[in-house]
Amino acid sequence: MAYLKNLEKVSVLKQQIQQKKCVVPKSPGVYRWWFNEGDARLLMKPFGNAICWDKINMRGIEGNQYYALYVGISMDLLGRIKWHATQKHSASTVKSGYLSTLRQSVSSLLGIDQSMSEKCVTAILERCYWEWEAIQNPEVWEKKELQQPDYYYPINLQNNQSFPKQLQKGLSRLRKCHKK
């Protein structure tokens, strides 16, 4: 796995967004979410022993272990981090399916209905690091990344070729169960 060019704590990016001084460009690109070890293990708990921790990318950041649980693409990186980092879990957002897939998955893995989970999900995401890089044709990068045989991203559902299908189905069921 190659690292992307930029890495910043989500709580810092959120402050930059609020101050309208965010360093993330309004460009197409790719990104990863790095979860601290405690949050990663909490989120993977519903999968039990089926999760192979050796197949999840781990990285030391500021003396702590972080796991890359989610990867994505966007035609507007600034818009994407705003959406993921600041989105509200209103009943209409959940019902319409507009809640970000990352927030849907984190909420469901916590076992909390999506319309009730905003505070918990936001707290976890603010402890994450967001890694990104502006590139043209991010779809090509994402397709390759989700087909890597050596590692997987357990929160991604769409086009995730490396994560075991039975675990993807389990996450999909959890998301349907907690879409309230």
C-alpha cells in the first residue's frame, strides 16, 4: 500500500472547515480513513474472529496504531470531507439514504440506529486521521485498491473484491437493521 500525499487529524480538518481555512482542495481525488486501534477493534467486534487483522493496513501515527478501515473517491475532496465530518443524522437524511455510507457503517457496527448515532459516530470520526491526494481519474485508483489480494478495507461494501463476501453481507444486514 502506498501512502497518499496528505494526512491530517479529522478534528483539525473540521476546525479548518468551520474557519473556512481548510487545506483540502476542491479537486478530484482519493482518500483513506485511519481509525485508532481501540475504535477499530470496537467497530470490528460484530465480525468476531472472522476479521483477519493482518489483512488490514496498520500505520503508526504519533506513536499510536491506526487501521485503514475505509477508502473512497470523490470529484470534490473538500466537499467529501465536509460531508463525512460534519453531516447530521436527521430522520430525513437517514430515511432518504443520504447519510454517508461511512457514517451508516460506523453507526451500524456500533449497534445504534442511524438517526440516534450522530454523537457517537462523530466522536469516533474526529479521532481518525484522513489521508488524501488529489488525482485525476480516482476511479482507476479505487478499483485497484479494492482488488488488492494482500489487504482489505472492512467498512467498504461497493466494489470491495478483497473483503470476504460473508462479512460484506453481514455489514449490509447490519446497515439495513439500523436504518432507522
